[in-house]
Amino acid sequence: MMAIDLQAKAKQLVKTRCEVGIGRAIADSFIIGQRNLIRLSRQPAVITGVLVFPIVFLTAFLLAFERSMATQNIDYIQYLVPIITLQAMFFTAMNSASNLAGDIDTGMLQRCRAMPISRAAVLGGLLIAYLVRAIVTLAILLPVAYLYGFRFQSGVFSVIGYILLTLFFTTVAVTGYALLALGLKKPDLVQSLVIVPYAPFLLLSSGFSPAENFPNWLQPFVVTQPVSHIAAALRALADGDPLLIPLLWSVAWLTVLLGGFGWTAIWLYRRIS
Amino acid sequence: MDVMVEARGLEKCFGRTRALQGIDLSVPAGSVLGVLGPNGAGKTTTINCLTTLLKPDKGYATIAGYDVIKQPAAVRSLIGVTGQFAAVDEELTARENLVLFGRLLRLSATEATKRATELLGQFELLEAGNRRVKEFSGGMRRRLDLAASIVAEPLVLFLDEPTTGLDPRSRRQLWDMVVALKERGITIFLTTQYLEEADELADRIVVIDRGTVIAEGTSDDLKNRVGGTFCKLELADPKDESKVRRALSGLGDITGTGTLTLAAPDGVTTLSEVVRRVDAIGVTLADISLCRPSLDDVFFALTGHTTGETT
């Protein structure tokens, strides 16, 4: 049996260091989020990824396709900015997978798992840091898009809606990529595979070019997959077009994916070894 | 005596590999248990089960009476863990790391900062405190790792091969720090591949091999089982062998040819007696040394195979 004082000390530690509860989950996520942000601010590749890449892509696609799209009566800057936004978020999420895999590799994740901190905190902290990064990206991308002629046609609420839907997408993408990192664990492997979802979901969407420009056999995929719906919703928000249908599709897709990814990621986090 | 850590019949399989095949051990409060074994013996798996990182297939374990399977959150609030690879954030400075772990362990921002400075001093990292960990040497990293696992003082500290890969000086430094923690009353569960390390730090030693405990006792108990220290002498001229054997009669069994070995229960005293007698008969020695049993010797005596063969 334990001596009384040791038992009392143990009991007190168990009480004061309790990891359970939503309050703890939020507090711990913010502490880890802050740590992730310090890390991100020290990675040179992140700076270029946040500041330069989206602008380079926006400019390059505009130069390449603006004229040909004009022949289809498409104002390409209005059409393009939403998918460039989503693409920037996709790259953000890809980077989150690499960083999480790094934490698994160095043993940082195991250390956190053996500490009395919320089981949701590592994923929560990842999400918080990458949402901050996403907001910074938007704060750079949207003004540059404005300079190129991109306009929100229907006021401030559509701007807020555009940002919120983008951040919802980022949340789902980061969670999905966290799942990939937790499943594959090895940084090299994760690094080499993060690009794989990019091709089908970003390039084979109606985000860069309308669905009818794709081969007939591919069109069902293009019109069904989530990125097409989200890009359409963002375009509707920017152009002031009817929003309900694409928005409902987007929210439905994102909710289902977030539930699936999130649940599986926490399940994997508890079991990873 | 109070039992702080207890494991009974722990079993764990990874696919077809039976990593743990029924581990039993207990650690009295305030003591240091050294778990000795080669790579792949199940040391890390045992630690992972005890620290809630891994769920054992069978058996149970408790920390201060809390069940690691049924009350993992309670167990985590009582323990500190230093893994096999220094798990600290390379991109952060030493100080930032300690503040991070302090905040996660419920210290306020001010308390965590104060505690970080205190620990940096204690672990001789004050000067390097504001440098990023990726610039640290192996020894500094391990020290920081150790500091990080006691930011909020645990009841039990788990150290998984804390000095593997360190140079002798860094190893000595780390040992001193572990001893200091022990003196503060922290119960320590240490795994190691080095008998010397277990010898230096542990009150009791458990030897594990292929997922089971094969021996248990103090380091003296274990050494006695392999015959303890012995004296090895190399003759300059092999022809002197019979003369030397005669001169050393009464000191114990002498084995070998050319290089002679005999048990040296009194260590240096036996050695100097040997030197004195050999000198007296005018024989020259090429070399003489006192050898302590290595982990390999202990292993060979206990299992009939050397440490390398089990991996």
C-alpha cells in the first residue's frame, strides 16, 4: 500500500493536471497552436509559400488562359480567384501534413501523448496554426486579386462568407492531411504523397475551367467532387449570383468529410505507436 | 515499502512478434529500477505500456495505484517521460521548449518562464538557453529532454536509454543529474543497454530478454552470478607460465594459456597482490588489467547467448 502522503500527493496531481474537458481541449490547443506558429515563422519555405506562391499562380494562370476564356465569355479573373484561393489552402494543408509527420518522427507526438494534455490538442493546435496561416494568405491574396480586377459585387457579407467558407475548407483539408500523416508517419513518405490528392481534386475540378471543357466521360466526376462545388459557391459569393445550391452542396460535403477525417484522425492519434 | 510502479503479466504482440511475454516487476517509491536488456528485448515496449502510449494485450500495471489501462489520464498526470530519442522541438530554443511544456502542464505563463530559467541553470544550459535546439550537441539535447520531463515534478520518471550514443563526459553529466533527481525523492524507471549505467544509478536491476524478466536483483547480485571482477595478466614470455601459476597458488583458479585470468573478488587488492608475487619471482608482464563483467558477460551467463544475438 502507498503511504498516506504519497497517495494524497498522487490524488492532488491527478486532480490538478486533469486533461479531460472542452476547456482543457481549447486551452491546450492554443498552447500547441502558438508553438506551431513559432515554428512556421522560422521556416523560410513557409514564408514563400504564404506570400509568393498564390500570387505567382494567380498571375501565371491569368496570363495563360485569360484570352481563351474570354472567347467563352468568361471574365477569367472573377472565375480564377476562388480556385487560386482553394489551391493556396490546399498547399497550406499539405505543409501541415509534413510538419505533423516531422513531429511523429522526432518523438514530439509521443511526448505529447504521454503528457496529461487533451487528446484533441495536437490536432487542435495544428488546425489553429494553419488557420492563422490561411488568414495571412487571404490577407495577401485578396488585395492582389483586387489590383488585378477581382471584385466582390455584393458587399461586405459576401466577403465574410467567402472567408468563412475558405477557412471551413482549410479546416477539412488540414484534418484530412493530418490523417494522412498519422497513417503514414514517415516524413519522406508523407512528403512524396501529399501532392497525390491535388491532381484529382484541384485540377479535375470546374475551378480552373468549366466542367463542359472536360471530356464527357470525366464530367460526372468533375461536377460531383467537393472542390467544384466549393469553388462555385465562392464564385457565387464574389459575383453576387444565386448562392443556395452550391453553398448547400459545399457545406454538406465539408461537414461529411470533416466528420470522417476528424473522427479517424483522433482514433489514429490514440493508437499510433 | 510503498510500491510506486507495478506490472503483472504484461503481454504485447506486434503481428507475430511477441514483444512482451509476461513482464512482472515492481518499483518501490523513491527508488531507481534499472531495466537492462539488449535491443529488441522489450524495454521500450514495457515503458510504452507503463506510460499509456501502448495498450498491453494482457496483464495489468499501476502507477501509484492508478491503472494504466483503465485510468490512463490519471497515470499521465503522475509521470514524466524521456524517450529514446530526445523529443524536443528543434526549431524552438531550449527556453521556448521548457516554457511550452510548462504551460501544457498547467503552469501560468509567468510560472513557466521562471521554471524554465531554473531548469536551464540546473541542467547547465543557461548559456545555450536562447539558441535553437537544432544547434545543440547530443548531450545538451538529452539534458534538455530530461529537463522537459520534470518541468512539473512527476512522481515517477521514465528514462528510456537516456545516454545511448553519448560520449563518456556527457554520459557522466547526465548520470549526475539523474542522481540529483533521485535524491529529490522521484521514483525512476530507467532502461539501458549498459550494465555500468544500471550499476551507477539503479537500486535494483531487472534483466529482460525476449520479452521476459530473466533475472532480478542488485547489481552485486547480478555480478556475482557471472563471477564478479577478474584479473587478466599477459606474460612477456609464455615460458614463464608454470612459474607464475606456482607463485599465484592460493589466489584462486587460474585459467587460460599465455594470457592468464583469475577471479579478483577484492578488486585492486587482488591485483596488487598478483603484481607483488610476480615481481618477487622476477617475471616480466606484458600487461595486467582488472576486468569487470560487461553486459555481454552477464547476458551470456544468464541466457547462454550474447546481447547481439537476440536482436
